[in-house]
Amino acid sequence: MSEPTKPETLDRVLDAALSRAGDEPVHFDVAAGKNALAAALKARAEVAEPIAVERRPRKRVRWLAAAAAVAVLTGGGLAASTVDLTGVGSNPVNAAEELTKAADLASRVVERPLAPGQFRYVRTRSAGITVEIGSGNASEVDLVQEEWIPADRRDEWLFRNKLNSSKWLEGHEGDGAPDPGTSFKDGQEFRAKCGNYSYFAQGQPDRCTVGSLHSPTPEFIASLPKDPKELYARLKDEDGTGDAGVLVSARRALQSGQYPADVRANIFRAVAMVPGLVVTDKRANLDGKEGVALGIKQGENFSEIIVDPENGDFIGGRSTVAEDLPEDEGGLEKGTVRSSYAVTTKVVDSLGAK
């Protein structure tokens, strides 16, 4: 989905997406996660886990996006990662091999095209942590967001939000009920031609005619470089944070659920060239869907994407705290998964169909 100006302020788009996941709320067990992290780090100091989350000055830092958020629910929510979060000791060659394999698989996928009257259904289950800068208070949110995009983009689109749960992060409790940190209420939905929903700020680009990496039009997709090296440069320029930003840009694009298999394959080939990218988990659990997780450290964060090894599809990712944060920045400990997401797309025959 595109990122309207006001929701952006709330990190409405930690990235655009929609997900595959069960309907049950995620149960967070931070204490157990910390214990698991300590044991895992002691037993295995050779897997890595990087990402870079954009950080802007604000009182509340919302690591979870609101209307197209992110959330890789690794077997039970925002517990703790089981890698060293540095990439040291891991083999970047393996990451390139896995992405090349995924690209080869994706390039052979025969996709079902959208027929007149049909819709591309994109669903994202998201979980994330919101931190109140200066107070140390932090809360967890779990939500599902869905979007239906018509074959004719000029027709009516539908966006729907479901809030599964919102609670204080253990050890970071504040007074009263936590602010879920999202731009939408539970059950809220919007309809609009071209997906130009009513909550968009005035002057927001028309989604039928203006495309971007995370809200592409067919014309935008067709304009992307076909050569992986040129696409790498395009993704790097988009994020503006160097080579590690290529993974962030690719993730934003793939989370939209709107790129055809051949273009996803080209994105994988571009990401395979990121220096320092490592395989972090050969069988990352994504709400029951296993995949290969690949990540890179950037600053205080570790970012991962997860690829389905059976068909080369992008199925999610997560962001993990790679360095202990000071109390005035939330005090989150290394290994805390502060945002994760699961993404799936389908072709359906009617607006609102699952």
C-alpha cells in the first residue's frame, strides 16, 4: 500500500504489506524469549540477523506500521532471535546461493493473471513494539491488514484493518491501557477507486498513475531495470543508506504483493549482491510456513527477509534489536524482535473475498 503523509508520521508504513497468518492473537513471552536467546547464543555463535529500521526524531517511536505494517510471526510472536546478530562466522556465499536459487525458482513460476472483475488480495499479519522515548514504556501490537486491488486499478479498492491485541511489553509497563500506535481502529475499512482512500493527505499521488517501489503501478514495474546490477543501484539509491539499504528497499517492494514472479526473481538476484548478507535460519517458521531467512546488520538493527524455498516466493521478514538500547531510547535488549510480518497474496473473484 502507499504511505500517506500523516500515517507515515506514525510509521504507518514501516513498510507496505499484507499477510498470511492465523486468526488467533500472538502470545508474547519476553521472559522465555530472553532465556531462549541466551541459551541459543551460547550454543551457536555463527548465525546472523541484520536490518535497518528508519529512525526519525519523535516522542513515540512506532516500530510497527499502521496501514500496511509488517510482521513475521516466528513460532509465537515477538520473543527473541536466536542468532548472534552480527553475521560474523556466517558464510555470505550461502546467502547469495540461496537467493540465486530462489530467483531461479521464481523465474519458472507460471502465475495466474488477473481476469476482468477479479482482485489481487494481499494480506499481512503484523506484530511490533512501540517505544515511548524518554520514559522506557513500550507496548506490543498484533494486527491483520488486508487489501483488495482490482484488475482494473481504476475500479474500487478495499482496505480493511483488524486489531488482534495491544498490551504493554513486559518490564516496560506504563499507566492505563497502551496506545496501540496504529492509524486505524479495529474493524475499520476504506473503499476508493484507484485505492485513493479518504484518510490520504491532500495532494497524495494518484495510485493509478503514480507508482513507487512499495505502491507500484504496472508502468512503474515495467520501468525497473532488467539487469540485476542496475536494479541493485536503483534499490540502493531508493533507501540512501548504502549497500545494506538494498535489502530494506527490496523488502518494501516485495511486501506490496504486487510484483510478478519474473520481477521478484530479478529483485532476488540484485539482493544476492549485498555485501555481508547471510543466511540466518535455514528453516525460519512463518506462521507454519517454513522458509529460508536472509539478513544483514545495519546500525543497531538486524533485518531479515524470508523466502519460500519451494517456489522462490517472498513470505515475510523481521527486524531485531542488534545492540542493547539505552533507557532514553526505550531500553530494548539485544535480541528483541521489535517488528515482524507475514505476507501472502491470492487472486480472488470478488471484493472482500478471502
